[in-house]
Amino acid sequence: MSENDVLVSIKNLGVSFYSEDGIAKAVQDVSFSISKGKTFALVGESGCGKSVTALSIMKLIPFPPGEIVSGSIYFKDKNLLELSPKRMRTIRGNKIAMIFQEPMTSLNPVYSIGDQIAEAIMLHQHKTDEQAWADSVGVLKQVGISDPERRVYEYPHQLSGGMRQRVMIAMAISCRPELLIADEPTTALDVTIQMQILDLLDELQEQNDMSILLITHDLGIVAERAHKVAVMYASRIVEIAGCRALFDEALHPYTQGLLKSLPRLGVNKKRLDTIPGSVPEPLHFPEGCKFHPRCPLGNKDNRCRSVEPDLREVKPGRFAACWRVQGYQTEKERLEYGTKFGK
Amino acid sequence: MVNLKKKNQQLGLSYGELVWREFKKSRVNIIFLIFIIFLFCLAVFAPFLANDKPFVIRIDGQLRFPIFKSLTVSNYSVFLAAAAGLIQLLLIYRNRKRIDPSIRGAVLFRQIVVIATIVAAGIILLFIFFPRRLDATDYKSMLASGGATDAVFAPIPYGYARTDLEVREEPPSRRHWLGTDDVGADVLCRLIHGSRISLSVGFVAVGISSIIGVFIGSVLGYFGGKVDFIGMRFVEIMMAIPSFFLIITIVAFFPRSLFNIMIIIGITSWTQNARFIRAEFLKLRNQDFVQAALSLGLPLRSILFRHMLPNAIAPVLVNATFGIAGAIFIEAALSFLGFGVAPPTPSWGQMLSLGVSTTGRFLWWLTVFPGLAIFLIVLAYNLVGEGLRDALDPRLRRAV
Amino acid sequence: MEQNSENKNGYLLEVDNLKTYFAVKRGLFRKTVGYIKAVDGVTFRIRSGQSLGLVGESGCGKTTTGRTITRLVPATEGQVFFEGVDMLNATAKQLLQLRRDISIIFQDPFGSLNPRMTVANIVGESLKVHKNITGTELANRVKGLLEKVGLPSDSVNWYPHEFSGGQRQRIGIARALALEPKLVICDEPVSALDVSIQSQILNLLKDLQQELGLTYLFIAHDLAVVAFFCDVVAVMYLGKIVEQAEAKELYQNPMHPYTKVLMSAIPDTNVSREGRRKIGKGEVPSALNPPSGCPFHPRCPLADTKCSEQMPMSEKKDGEHFVACWKCD
């Protein structure tokens, strides 16, 4: 992967939320890069910081209570975090677009869908009213809505959930963005519709050479759709790998646990494997590795309990943040570990 | 997502405490709440603050306590009710420390029922057995003539029903801090005694309208369908009647008594509450926890009043504080127009109406002071209501 | 087996041709303009100690089926027998007993618990009402239930919002178990939970089934979860059961085209970007205006004119495998 292929590069991103009860570090030290024309999946359970990461790229973190406290987000050669709000508006919706989980509430019920798509086109591409409307018919057709000439005049409540998500996608791609952020785009949809929407995203990606940041909790979707995967747990990335590599051999105990706990068609088991306990709250993160209280390996390990591991390349193309993964510790650390913590 | 270990095993917080914590964060809320409590104290202790009977007086070498003798049945009823309220507050405080939160609601309900019964019985007994006495002795002239000595008077040594034509329509002075009215009664004294009317009108009227509104609203909201359809048309008819004119009409037919005014305000202003409760119930009806209660076969009473009502009551509580302010206003307006309580019972609205005397003079102290009192109490209730709404809202969002 | 199915009493719950229609009303006088056929002729039986899974997409009527059985929603037609008692015509006394024997676990761990009640009240209320248990005995029973579902027993005085989603779902399970029911209707019990919590709850439900001999009616949209959890699976589409078989049989040998679509739509971690299947077009039609004939025919790759005209009946294929499709011979 050469440098030129990288569309978005995030380094050491940190986002905090301030509340009466304390500072919640929603995202800590997150670094990854998205290649052109590829799908990068960010997977994790609710509250792990995956959506906050996506909102940071759009610079849509509500302030207060949230604030981006550190790091950089390079979109091509521009650091988005240093752009003025005005410059950012020319990128948001234009070069970077986003679709949300809830197709019911993300469309404005009082405007026809044509109005809503045309507005974005007129704003970013400086087209006339008529051109913009013609374009919106075009994108509706592109996202597989039948009879788009009639549909542009319809209102959101006249469409089904799947249709609304298609309209959302049409709005997002209307300005041919280079990066599409899809935040749980199919969670609210039925399984058969979910597949259709994901297929549509794939098609559009091929046609427009668009990068997709796919945020989801569903490992199955990740396996079938992503090129590269980052697994997040408790505000940090714990593992990054190529998609197949991850599902063939997960390195981090959390990823392993997640994969084992899924019920699968055709696999007959009396019980499911589980990860004990529950996800820690951002205000009460445990010391050391945040996964250690639930980890089968780290539970009794002094190092896991006291020092938080950062993300390192443990094999070519494989990144993990776990003291117990082979190849993680440096020679120096291994020596120090031996003397400092004892075995 | 709570860390179960982190919490110590003390008794949990009740919903009321959560709201209270939120409420007291704003200083304005506290200031005006204290103001309302202060007014309550004034109203309760009015006879001790402004009375023409002395606390202690020596007549013929014997100590006497005429002020206590002069207290009427209604005074004792007020004391009884106030004491009961105070005991209830202390019990709530004690419940918080001693009683398991899971049964706290039930205990509180039982306490309220017991105390309310005692108060009601006490008042009835007082009315039946309390001897009517009238102490018309003019202790001041006795003092002046030397018939008595060593008197200790209340801070404002005038009765609210005093007529003293020598000092009528006097502006504020050292003797009468807020001046006197057309028959020479002390304005401050009448203001203090008038607070009883205003506060009780607000409370009783809103109590009546809340009970009617909650009952009708919950029935309409829970049963829905035809019951709701017919019921709502009835509510709409009630809302279409201009209530103030209805009140004036009714008051014109019935004797001018405080109770009539309270009841009339109460039964004409429940519609808003009914609509609030109905809307909440319609929403709650389909919530899973109500379905869960139904599927466990719990009795209707429990579903309506344990599961649904506590989740629907917030807007009614907020509306109640605004309602009290509104009722005070209506009473003042009625009294101003001459439909209110009959003199000599003092009321703020009635005092306002004396601002322009029969001789055509504008008596500013009779306009400003009662006006200010009405303004402040209405403002206080509105602000407390606003604070309560804010305190209930974020909690609701977080808790549900 | 054969004898058992002859004997009606071998089943704990028998649902026969159950229909639930909702009237659609419009206008000032609430005139009925049509019916939503949420449940349209559903038939199934559950043996004591087994679990039956009801799978389908949103709006297929699976939740309404569960609620109709417990009489939270009035049935339009059909029969439901619980231990031989006709539930839909039960007397008030019988109904009270049924309410103890059948309980529900709800989907939404946030909406299904009364936010104003402590855990002790939520779990213990039915014990108080139905069994007159109070005081220390009640407290002990509640603590016992909480321990059974894996919650610390000192959490009795907390409010639901102080718990995480998974813990709340455990409270809901404790509430459902309080009256020692025979049948538990699980309405999407894990679909609102995180992946790592889902498996905990599923395991818990399985353990409880073994320990207490429970019978489950398990309603879910996720075929993988149902296939793991249930002995028998029924697939619903637009208010009708289109296929019903033992779980193993169903995923090894799915017959109805809709079941096949559903199965291939489940994202699988063993499938890579390159190797995945494409899926058919079309969306679930509205239950207010269902298509004629077989409800699935507009989306079905095999459909012909017969499918669009005549409604296929559920037929027994081999063993206990039922399919409603003209094309499955």
C-alpha cells in the first residue's frame, strides 16, 4: 500500500466528553487509515467509541459536552481538525458524506425527498434548481428506486424503511463524495433488506471509486463487506487487520471472544461461548488494559492489570494492543516485565 | 452500565430525591421556594403576628392570655393542618433514612392517608365541640384607662376586622406601616390575614382540579376507543366555556363564601390536567412495562396507579404550580369585582378594589402593597413550577 | 412420537388457526376502512420442556402472535389451548391462573421495566399480588430470583436506569420467572443487546430451561439465534407460517423459498467479500394490502400464475416438516 493510496489518515485521535460526573474519554489514541476505493470497517459494541470516531471525521462532535482533545485527521493533504468551520462545510456533505442508522428520523418529514436531495446538490455543486432536480432523479435511479420521476415528489412517510435508507444513500452520494461514512446503515432494517442495501453500497463503491468507512456491531457484515477491519473496545482500537486475516486468526482475546460468542447456522452447540462481565463505562474504566477484567488471559497478569497496551504491529499488516499476543513485547520490555512484575 | 461493586450498599435514592437534587441546583428555585414557605408561615401564624388581643395582660393583678382565648375554630384547624404537614415532612425525611426504598412509596401513601384522616376528623370534631366565644373586650382602652397593665401585644397590634374611623385612609406611617383602608383597618394586618385566603384558594382549587383531571384523564387514556372519543368531546365542550364568566355567573347565584370559590375554580379548571394525563396514558399504554404488568395479571388498580400514573404525573405536578398561581389570580379578580369573600374577611383582591376610595381619592398604598403581594406569590409559584419542570424533565429522559 | 402427537395433552400449548386483525379506522366517526391481518391463520404446537422459535422480519406478526396468545391483544378467530384449557374463552379465574403459568420476556430492556420502581418491586410485585407473599419472605424470594439470573442480590433497591442493558434484561427474566411459569414467551430477548451480552443471556435462558423445566416460545428475527436456541422453528411471513420444522432439519433442508432467502441473508463471518451470494429484490408488502395468493409470490424466484392466485396450504412433507408452498414437492 503506497502513501498515495491513502485517502484518510487518522493519528492519535482523542475525544473527551465533559459531564458533572467527570471526563469521559470516549475515544483514546485512535489511529488508522482508509485507502482509496476500499471499505474500512470499524466494529465494536455500543459505547465503544466507533460512532464518535466517525463524527470526529465530520467534525460534528457536539461542543459542549464533547471536544476533540488530540490527534490529527488528514483527508488527502488537509488536516480536517485545523480547517475553519467554513472550509469544513465545503468538505462535509461534498467530499465526505455520512449516512445514519435511523432512516426514520434522518429525513425531514416536511420536505419531499427531491427537495432534500436537490438542496445538497445546489449547495455544493452550484447547480440551478432544474439541474439539481434532474440530478436527484438520476441518483434515485442509481440507488435502485423504481419510478424515480414520481418518487422525487413523495414525502419520507410514504416510503418504507429500506426505501428511506436508499434515499439517505442517494443524498449522501449525490455530490460524489470520496469518503462515505456509513454509521450502522442497516441495523434498523430487516435482514433481507439489509443485504440489498449493503449490495447497493458495494455497487456504488465500484462505480464511483469511493471509500467507505463502515461502522457496525455485526461481525458477519464486516466479514462479507470490508477490506480492512479495526476492532474497538472501550474507546481504543484493540486490533487492526485485513478482513480475511482477522476472521481466520483473531489475535486479540476480545476479538476471539466476540467471534466465539456468535451463534452460527449449522454449528450445533449446547451452549455459546461467552465473554463474562459487561463493557465498562467510560467514567469507570479499569486500570491497565481495559479488557483485563473480562479477559481469560489478562485476568491474572500483573502487566495487563497495570499498564495499558498501545496498538503495535505484531506481524506484517497485523496490529494489536495486547501484552499477551505473540510478538507484541519488545526485547527490552520482556526483560523489564520479568524483573518488574515477576512471573 | 453501572459498576455494581462501586456502589455501597446504602438504601437507594427514591425518585423524589432525584428530582429534589436536580431542583435545588438552581438558586432561584430555592429562593422562591423559601419565599413560598415563608408566606405559609405567615398565613399559619397570622393571629400571632397581627392581633388586637395581647399575648399577656395583667388585669386586676391576674395574668391573662386573651390571644389564645380569641382563637377561632378555623384558626385551630389551620394549626392542626400545618402541624400535620410538618409531621409528614419529618416522616418523609425519616423514611429516607430508615425505610427500604422498595416499600417507601406504599409507606408514604399509608402515612398520608392516616394523617389526612386525623386532620379531617380533628377539624370536624373542632367544629362540633369547640365553644363559640367572642371576646369583645377592648384591651387597649383598658390599658389606656389603667384597668390593666403589663400587656405584651403581637408585632402588629390590630385586628383585621377593626374599624376605626378616626384613622381611615391614612397613608403609611409609624403606627400603620402600610397605611389603613377605608374603615381604618391596618393594611399590613389585613395583608397577613389575606394570605390565608390566597394560599388556601390556590391549594384547594388545584387539589380539586388535579384529582378530577387525573381521574378522568387516566380513564380516557387507559380505555381509549369509544370511551376516549366521547370523553374527549366532553372535555372539549368544557374547554370551550369561558371559565371566568362561568365562575362569575355561578358566584352570583351562590352565597359569597371561600369554599364556593375554591370548588368552582376547581371544577372548571381540570380539563388541562385531564388532557395531559390522557396523552401520557395513551403513550404508556403500549409501553412494554405496562404490557408486562398486564401479562403478570396484576389488578387494574395497580396497573393504573402504580405503573402508569407515576410515569404520567410530571406534567400535572408542573401544571399544578401554575394552576395555584392562576387560582390566586382568579380569586383576586373575583374579589376585586366584589364577587369574592364577604368582608370583613380580608383578601388581597378585595383590598385592591379599595384603592380608589368613595371620595375619589387614589390610595396608592392600597393598590401597591396587595398588588405586590399578588405579583410576588404568582411569580414565585410560576418560577417554582418552571424549576420543577426542568428538574423532572432531564431525569425523565435519562431514566426512561 | 406418533402417539404423542395423537394425544392432544402431550402439548403444553396448542395454537390453532389463530387470527388477529386490527381494524383501520378513519375519519370523524372512526369508520372501519380495512383490516391489517397481523396474524392470519397461525397453527403450531409446543411440547412441554421444548422451545419453539418464531422467526420472521419486522411486521410479519410474530410479536402479535405472542401477545395474542397471552391475551394482551384480542384474537379475531382461532383457538389457543394451554394444558387443554381454552385460553381465548377462559373465565376470569382461569385467566388469572394462566397469567401465572405464562409469562413474557420483552425485547427492549429499557422500555420494559417501570422506571419509577425499584428492582425489588418490579420482580416481587406479582408474588405479592398472586401469592400474598410479603415482608422478609418476599425479600428473600426476590434475592433468590436475582441470584438465579446472575445479578447481585444487594441490587434490590436500585432503579432500572442504574443497570446496563444486559443486566436489565436479567431483571426482566427474573420478573418473568417470579411466579414459576410453565411457558415463557421470549419476545426478541436479545436483539437489543450487544454481541458479547447476547450469548450470556442466551446461555442463561438455556440453563434456566434445564433447571426449571421451562417451555419457551422464542420470537426473533435472527435465524442463527433461533436455530441455536430452539428445538422447532417456524418461519413467518406476512401473518402466516410458511415453514415449520425441527431446527436441524430446517437449516439442513430448507424448502420454502423465503426460508432460503432468510438463511442466505444472514451475514456470516465465514464468508468473505468475494464468496458471498446475491439476494433477491423486493420488500415485505404491507399487511394492510397483502398480495393475492401466496404472500411471498411477488418476491419469489419460482412463482407462477398459480402462486399469485391461490393461497398454498401448509403441508406435511417428511416427518414434522411443514411447508406452505406450491413449488415444494
